[in-house]
Amino acid sequence: MFGTLVSGGRRLGGAALEERVRKVAGGLAALGIGPGDGVAIMMRNDFPFFEAILACGFLGAYPSAINWHFKAEEADYVLADCGAKVLVIHADLVSRFSHLPPGLVVLVADVPPEIARAHALTPEATRVPAGSTGWESWVAAAPRWDGAPRAPVSTVIYTSGTTGKPKGVKRPAATPVQQQEIAALRETVFGVTAESRVVLTGPLYHSAPNFYAIHALRAGATLVLQARFDPEEFLAIVENERVTGAHMVPTMFVRLLRLPDETRRKYDVSSLRHVVHGAAPCGPEIKRGMIAWLGPIVHEYYGATETGAVVHATSADWLAHPGTVGRTVPHATLRIYGEDGREVPVGTIGEVFVRLASYPDFTYQNRDTDRRAAERDGLISVGDMGYVDAEGYLYLCDRKRDMVISGGVNIYPAEIEHVLIGLAGVKDCAVFGVPDEEFGETLLGVVERLPGAPLDERQVLAHLRAHLANYKIPKRIVFQSDLPREDSGKIFKRRLREPYWAAAGRKI
């Protein structure tokens, strides 16, 4: 039986959830959805999202999660690329598409009050438009599906699209042996068992929150949805729901640690047993702060949509090896390759290639050439640079595409960002390369201030010079509000970089 879903004042127990999933599966089957077919979902984290994904699992169909932040061109592309026959969508998001394919069945769900409040939606925007097929009425009328559940395939997750169009990562159902290994991974790395009470803070259109949430429900855990991450509300949820675990990103850690001490002390978070983070680099001071506050329950992993979680670090691992993202999990392989395509010695920076045998192999939807380009010697790279130490611990430097070569010197912006985020008054930041006539490219830092912070360029540069070699100091600092960032915590650096390279008549 599935676990329990909680959101705002709503609760859906495992038996009731399974009954609704069987109704959704019956309705989808009546629409012609079967093994291998596609169902697109464009929603915030809400009950229908889970009902649709789990129903697809019963039928062997592929659910494709579409980023609800996408504008029309981006949303149209993913919907066409995934080849979905059905689209499940929140009422206020229907207008995000400029074109819906002929024959596509669109099922529109009301936006619940807690999500409407979190996103400041008007009452009119939250309701199913006249003439549309409403999710609730459609489910009520759907026939119940009573067949034996098929081995579920994974959700098709579209990568962030930091270079070119997003790529849909698609994989078949896991074998029984792989299912057992994935269950062990879920417990060791993500800390989820049938007894867990976990809170979902990240969006289901990203692979790690999706894996975390779906596998928690399939394990029988209680899953609490936070409509939009707010640090104090997160603490209140932990206290009120006696939450034992959470999947987070470093940006959330920063916001939690910046709460006043008296605010953090107001809430009882002693129920927490396993807080896991990934998706973006975590600065050393932030990591130390979280471990000092919560205790040695902070876990980290490294992986990607294509690979799953291949490396894991406990708090003890990290404290003994500061800066590491961990060592390989069981059934994982890790190698570091140099520019010449050969494996490099211990301690040498190169491109990270990995493979997790517990995960079925993947394809990129309609992108076979890209899939072949990602592989070497049976291992997969997503463009990360790093090195391993003598004990096999992996340290990441930056994305290969984010590395800046200035005057022939390799510079890794993530290191600079770690220092920047520790400066009082900095809310968010990004460092990247821009064209430079003398050096080819040079560093630019973009900083978003906290409200009221009196930061200026001189103060920021002085802080960086106190911690970094001169060649790592950005040539200038630009202040900008509302940096383009996804719910996952990742900044869209491409959107920041593009204007500088376009003005120089060069592509990035």
C-alpha cells in the first residue's frame, strides 16, 4: 500500500490514494494509454501529480514532468518532444502553451488553497476554465483499473537545458534485482523507510525530488508537501508533522542558517533523523553550520538525472574529508578522465565519469547522438570536473562548461561562489566567464543583495581578496535583483551569460 500524502490541511491515506490511482489508471487506459505511451504533467507539487505518476506506473506508461516555470516556447518544445497523448495541468498554467497538439487530451486540475497562497494566485486563476475537462470530475467518472500493476518505468525528466534544448532522460523498468538495489539506495542515501515522515521541498519536475517523493510513497512513508520553500514554515512543518527526513538543496540551507537564532530556537526539530542534499555545490561554512545545528544527520550525494545517486557522504565522511561529496555507493563505478581520454592519477582534476549498475540504462528522448556523446568506456559524464583522493573520496570543482580559461589558466567559478555566499548581505550569486580581448575571457560576478544590505563592489572584492588568489577575483561585480533560479536552487547561468557573449558576436 502507498504511504500518506499531506498538503496544507489535506491528507490522503494510503488506501484512499491507491483507490484514486486505480481510477486514474482506468481513465487513462480508456483513453488508450498503455505500456510505453506518454502522459505529460505540468503542475506544482500537488496530489494529482502523484496520482498521475503512480497510475502511469500501473500501466507501464511514461509520465513526463514539465517545468511549470517554462514560457510558451520551452513548454511547447517539451510537450511535442515527449509525444504525450494526455496532459495533466493546473488551471493557471494552461496559458503557458502557445500550441497544443491536435488530439491531445487535456485534464485540468483546480489549484488548492495552499498552493494558490504560496504563489499569490487570484481565485479566478485557480479554477478549471469553462469548457475544459476537470480532473476531479474526470476521475469520478473513470472506470476502476483492476489489473496487476506492471513494473513501473521512471518519470521522464527533462534536464535543465543549460546548453541548448532540454533533453528528456528516459529509462525502462528496473529488473527485480535492480529494484532491490534501488530500495537499499533509497534507505542508505535518502534515509527513507516505511516508517519515515518526510517533507518535499523541491519540485517534482526535477529528478532527485521526484525520485525521493515517489519512492517514499511506494515505501509506505508519509510525505508532506511544502507548497513553496519558506525557511520558517519548513521548521514549523518539521515540528507539527514530526518530520524525520527531508531532501534539500544548499540554497535552502543558506536561508535556514540566516534565520535569527531566536526564530530557529522556537521550533522543535529533534524528530529529524536524515537530511540529504544534492543538486548544487554546498559551501564548506554552510555545511559546517548545518551539521553544528542539526547534528551528524546531514548527508550528501552526487549524481545526475542520467546516472542516479552514485556517490554518498555521511556527516562523518565530510568532517573527516572537508569538501568531499563522498565515495561510490554499492554497484557504482567512478573514473576521472583527462583531456586525452585517459584515466588521470589520484588528486588530478579531470572529467567525472560514472555508472550505477542498479539503474537501467537510459536514452535521451529523440536525441541518440547526444546519448552516445555522453558515454566513454560504458560510463556516463554530465560534464562535471573533479578529482578523487587516495581513499576514493570525490571532490567536485565545477561544471566543465562553467570552467573559465583566462589567459590559459583554468578557473572554477563554484569555488568563488562558495566564498561569495558567505559574505553578509549576499542573498544569491553567480560567477561566470565573459569575453575579454586580452585574456580570451575573464570573470564576472553577479550578486543579489539581501533586502536593505549596504553592499557595494568594493566590499565584495575586498572579501574575495581576503580568501582567494588574485587570479580568481572577478574583474567586476554587477548587482542584480531576482537572479534567474529554479526551485531546485540552480541558477540559470546561461541566461546571465548570453547577453555578454551575444554582444561580442560569439557563442557560449
